[in-house]
Amino acid sequence: MTASPDGSASGKVPNDLGPFWMPFTANRQYKANPRLLVSAEGVYYTSHDGRKILDGQAGLWCVNAGHAHKKIVEAVQKQIAKLDFAPTFNMGHPLPFELAGQLAALTPGDLDHVFFCNSGSEAVDTALKIALAYHRARGEGTRTRFIGRERGYHGVGFGGIAVGGMVGNRKAFGNSLISTDHLPHTHSLKDMAFSQGQPEWGAHLADELERIIALHDASNIAAVIVEPVAGSTGVLVPPKGYLEKLRAITQKHGILLIFDEVITGFGRLGKSFAAEYFNIIPDLMTVAKGITNGVIPMGAVFARDMVHDAIVTGPEGAIELFHGYTYSGHPVACAASLATLEVYREEGLFERAAKNAVKWQKLVHELKDDKLADLRNLGMMGAIEFKPREGAPGARGYEAFLHCYENGLLVRFGPDVLSLTPPLTISESELDFMFSTLRNAIKAVK
Ligand SMILES: Cc1ncc(COP(=O)(O)O)c(C=O)c1O
């Protein structure tokens, strides 16, 4: 049904946009005014109408090393020709072993055991299952409840939406399949608007965890899961001291702490992981996206020694964890990830992000304007929050997004927030272009 066999590559809009039911998209609105990306290199996309678009959202928070990196492309091409697929159930191939070793060396503390999957959603569901299996293996099988957080995003599996706290992602899907409770989110415009980096206000919100634990009793709670910096809800930066409190309280009650680092992992904050940035070791950590620079789907869960060792025990020859995916440790994804890690190392991209984060903070806060409710930043993450227009919430965000796109910049929007996360390879002059385009968009919206 496309205009040509390679309709997208030719730059033409396919004739029939109907059959592709687009994810997390206003399908009818989009299809009335389609925006197609047909190629990519470095920090730029090319649109179907032949324009260069600066990628201010790193694909979807994943292309940290820039698009079509030669080293990663060649590694994928070579691997697919050598070993396209091999199972990892009771069989193996060398790559996931090599990759797990390199990842373990990159993680802080003893987060040294790596379970591979194919996405962030799968990583979250895997981590929740590992938490349950851990407590059961230790004879504390009553610990089955999970504590998430309002405005949290943990993917779209049933586990992920149960612990997640974004109403739109939950309301159409009935009661959650697992028992949960939720911490309050940490965002208060009244107390922290326009904070540079971590807000001073809000550490006390972690004390709510004590109240929730008292309500359910610690003996019924398996784990607390949070994004160290909440990404999808519009970049909510944790108040100073907040994550430290969560760590102390979970530890005191024998509850596991899971950091969902699907966005914050692999350099976004100028360190390998947010856990390293904040100097807090969670018991489990979920990653995806930047693990392969977004080129091949892959996710992973990192587990500390005590979690792994409690489960990987029992009779010789018995499977210890009845969990896994056909594509866990897929050879092509592993090759992409190994090449990606090499690029991160060789090009010093985490250090580069740390250095650019200083200029980034300044650029974000120079956008201050009467139409804005907030500007926030940490590492190479940032957000612009509009005051909603009277009677039309979300309109300013969408209009600003469109203005940017028409002027050569792609950023995420929703509803009245623009989220900013460019590839870590972005140069100073590209940053200047990005922020002058944003400034014009803020001026242009009514
Ligand atoms: C923190 C977090 N967890 C989980 C996910 C889900 O990842 P995926 O879309 O790969 O399933 C995302 C996706 O943005 C995320 O930001």
C-alpha cells in the first residue's frame, strides 16, 4: 500500500496511513498531518520533506551516541552475518557472557548479575518477578506488595502499569494485577519551580514511605520502585536528600529498592548510571534504550549479589528462576551493545555529558518567560513547562512542539511540557541552535 516499495526511504508519505496503529499517539491528529523521519546521521534526522531536523530527544531517550554510528552499524552488520540467532535456554553463545561482564564492570557496587530482555517494560516486569522470587527463596513469601510513585513511568506491562503512576496509562486497563501502593510524586510548582538542578525542597516526601509501610506492614512489601529522575512525566528531578532517605528506609525494613534507569542509564546524567551520580546502590536496576544506543531492542536487569545468590541456589540441575525471553541475550543486540559501550568509552561520552551539563543548565534557565510555569534540569535532561492556556490545557505544549519541528528541532511534548534530551554527542553550536529555536517557539505560542 505504500507509494513505492521503499516508500519511506524515497521520502514519500505512504498512501495509506490507516493500518499502522501508532503507539502513544493521537492517531487521527497525526495522520491528518504526518511527520515522517526517513534517515538519520549524528544528531540529525532527515524528514520526508527533505529537511534536516536536530534530534533534541535522542530518538526516544535512547540514541546517546548519535545516529548511525559507524562502529555500531558495522558491529551489527558483521554479527547478523556470523550468528543471527542462538538460544540462551540451556544453550549459550559467547556474546551475552562477554557483555554481562562489561556491564557488571560499569555498574556501581555489587550490581554484578545481568538478566537480559528486550525492552524497558520487560526489564521492569523481570525486576518485579526477581524481587518476589528473592523474598520467597528466603522464606518471606508474604512480601508481595510493590510501592511505586505517582507520575512514575515503568513501561506498559501489567507489572509496569501497576507500579506506574501516570493515570492515562492505567485507567483503561482495569484493576492492576499486582498489589501496589504509591508514594506521592515529588513535584510542587509552589515549592520548587525554576530550581537549578536538584530542588532544595521535598526530601520529607520520602517519609511517606514509612506511613505506607505502617499501613501494610513491612512483612507484606517486596520492593519500592522509582525512576531516580522521573523522565516520561516531564523530567521531575529528585529533591536533595530524597533518594538517600528512600534507600535508608527500604534497608531498615528489608524491602528491596529498584531504580528504573531506562532513561537515566548510560551517561544521561554524566555518569554511567544515576546510582553512581547519586552514590546510592539500589538492590535491582532496570535499563534499556542506551544499552544499544537504540539500534536494536534490548533491556536488562542488574541484581546485587545477595539477590542473585538467594535465588540461584537449590538442587543441582534444577532451573533456579522460571523466567526468560526467546531473545534474552540476542546475538545481534549483544553485538550492538558491546560496540555501543566501546563508543561510550572511546569518545568519553559520559564525561562529555558531565561537562556539557554546566552549559546546559545555563541554557535551560535562560529560557525564563512569563508563559512558563517551570524550567528544570539535571545532567543532560531538561524540561520546559508552560502555564496551561485558559480553557485549552496542552495546547501550548503541542503548538511549541510543532513550531520547533517546523523550524528544524525535534523535542518531546506532553501535555504542556517539552522534554529535552539530545544525544550526548551534541556540539556547542548545535546546543545554541536548539535553544534559540526553543526561545522562538516560546515567543510564538499564544
Ligand atoms: C523509566 C522507564 N521505564 C520503562 C520504560 C519502558 O521502556 P520500553 O518502552 O522499552 O518498554 C521507559 C520508557 O520510556 C522508561 O522511561
